[in-house]
Amino acid sequence: MLEPVYQADVVVVGAGVAGLAAAHRLTGAGIPTTVLEAAPCVGGRMATEKVDGFRLDRIGQLLFTSYPELRLTPGLDALALRAFTPGVLLHSDGRRQRAGAPAGGRSARGALHAVRALASAPRSTARPVTGSRALAGAPLGSAVDQARLGAALARIGAMPVERLLSRPELPAGQALAARGLPARTVDGFLRPLLAALLCDPELTTSSRCADLALRAFAAGRMCVPEGGAEVLPELLARGLPPGTVRTGVRVTGVSTTSVSTAEHGEFRCRAVLLATDARTAAELLPGLRVPDFHPVTVVHHTTDEAPQTGASLLLDADRGGPVAHTAVVSAVDPTRAPQGRALVSSTVLGAAPSDVDTAVRMHLARLYGTSTARWETLAVHHTAEAVPVMRPPHDLRRPVRLLAGLYVCGDHRDTSTVQGALHSARRASAAILADLGAAGSLHTADPAPTARAA
């Protein structure tokens, strides 16, 4: 028999980070809210598998300390971020060289002054940019080229978002060629970096989205949540009132005033927020556009002798194999591996080779300069629809209010990042609160079953 009808002011469909963040804002405003999730646990694509004491992210999304929504989203006060070593390591011509954002204290004007000084200096006295976040190494060209790149990164790191989004929109690969930087710098640093940040090896992404990614890189540090990607949605779920999140509930239909489920009948409400992935949202609400997706494969290995790269993200500037980027993740976040073991996580973008583990091992041996024959494979996670494609023209603020009483949010309504998902949740909850008014609930919710996971 179906359970009795339960009621809430707002029913959120989907317990990913967007749905949970929206629920936080709604309940914080005094709006009784129910979150329904078909899976047995919260988090969606921000999932972490636990194997023999290792914590293995399925997609391995990279975050940035400069993401505003990580600070502004209620419920994330206890989120601990583990930062990579500033910048990245580039593998090129058999060597590893560090490259990174300009030092935080250097202004765009100061970086431009460095360019002029280097350009006017005698060739024998010209030196690369210095500092802990210096740009150095052959893939970046001459000292003047490195200073010019440092100035460009400093500029974009300080640029207001509104001004950045007013730039002409092109595919990111084309836009890079028009920015006035040497081809060697573009191909040796910016292309592999943006491919890693956007999960787009061909750089077909909108140049505005690429600029936002470069701005986050220049203004902050790459990082991961301590304990695995799942920690972020779990923190959001735990901070909600008891009974708000109900897992294992399959939604079969939505309207402006109700949600139909397979297990618990109908939930009557005053507003419905679809916070699922784009494809599920379109199945529940025909007419919503389903974007293309970038597939991502993450291969996790363990070894008792960690490669000597520290807590750095390692990129292959030569694109000499399937691995786009790799890291000794246990050096970044020691909680992800048992003591005495190293966790190496490597990301393959696009179509993966048929024997992906063998191909990845061979590539990693070159990138790290060590034998991988004795490395143990912990897991191979392939996600066909990992990241929504953001080809131009891309609307970074797709409407979240479809009708009065029917709303949608997620990374497919903003940018295809955790920042975008959280920002879309903020926009959707603001629209719901504006439509419902500030008076709060107009009825008393019926007793609700306790969530099986939160």
C-alpha cells in the first residue's frame, strides 16, 4: 500500500549539491521543505567509493578556494578544503616543470611593469619571474613570455565578473589564439590547464566559461574536500532539519502543486524545484533542453612508494597518452589513503581506450618517471555524462523559474562546476522565496518518515 500523502511548502527533487543548497536557503527562511532523492544516498555525481580504507572520487572534480559559493552557501561552514601546491606541474619533453598563477600580492599593474622591464633589459640580464608561484620552464617560452603570461593571469584574476562576461564569445581554443600570447605558452600551459579545469580536451567550451575558470585559478588555490567529494553534499544534508531529506524515493511526475512518487504516492506542495541532472529533469519535464556531456574516466592506483611530485597536479603538456592530469591525492589529502600507502588518481578525458588501465599505467610511468608495474589498481570509474558541455553561445544564467510554482537548478543552468551548481541553487531559492513571499508556510506539514541516508 502507498504511504499517506505528505505535504510541504516546497518539494525539491534531487539531493545533489544544488538541491541540498537550495533546501538550506529555503528552510533557513522558514519554508518547510522536503528533498526527494531516488538513490540510496545524497550527492549525485559528487560520490566517493570506499575501498580498503581508500576514498576514491568517481569524477574527481577540482574546486578552488576562490569559489564564492563555498563561502556563501549555508551549511558549508565546517567544510575543510585541502589545497594543491600552488600552480601545476607540466610534463613536457621528458621533464617536469612548475607553472602557476602570479603571486597573490602582485597586481596587474605590477605584472605589466615586470613585462616592460624584462622586454627592455639586455638579453644577458633578463630573468624569469620569481616567487613561490613563479612561472618557469621551457613550455612557457622566454622570460618575457613568462612575464606576459603572469600579467595576463594577474589581470584576469582581478577582473570583475561582469567585465569578463562582456568579452566576445568564441570557442575557448579559438579565443586563446587571439589573446596575444605566444603559441608555445598557449599550447604548453593554457591548453592542458583549461582541458583539466573544463573536462574538455578539445576546448570547444565558451571562452567566457574558460575565462571564469582561469579567473578562479589566478585568484585562488586548487583544492579538494577533505575526506572525499561526498563530504560536501553530506555536510549540507546533515545541516538540514531532521526528516527533510528522503532517499530511495523515485519521482514519477511533477506539477506546480504536487510531486508523484512510486513509493509514497503524491506530495502536495506550493512549489516544486527540479534539482536533478539535466537528463532526468527533461524526462520529468519534457521541453527542457538536454545538453551534450563530456565523459570522464578516473583511474585510481595505490603504491607503497609515492612518486616524488608532492601535492601537485601534474598535466601532460605533450598530450602523449590518455591521461590529461594526475596527482598523488593522498599527498594533498592524507585522509584518502591508509597510512603508508599512496593514492594516485588519474583522469582521462573523452573516449577512454579499450584497455584503459594498461594505457594509463604506461602513460603514468612516463609522467612520473618511475615503473608502475607493481601499482595496484583500486578502481576505474567511467562516467559518460560527467560534465555538461558549455559550447558558445552559452547562457551562464539560464532561467531557474519556469512557471510560478515550478523551478529548476543545477550545473546545467549555470556553469558546469560545483560553483555553478551552488550559484544556480541560490538563484532558484531566491525566486521561490520571492514568489511565496516572506510569510512562510500556509499549512502544517504532516508527519514524515525519517530519511534513510543524509
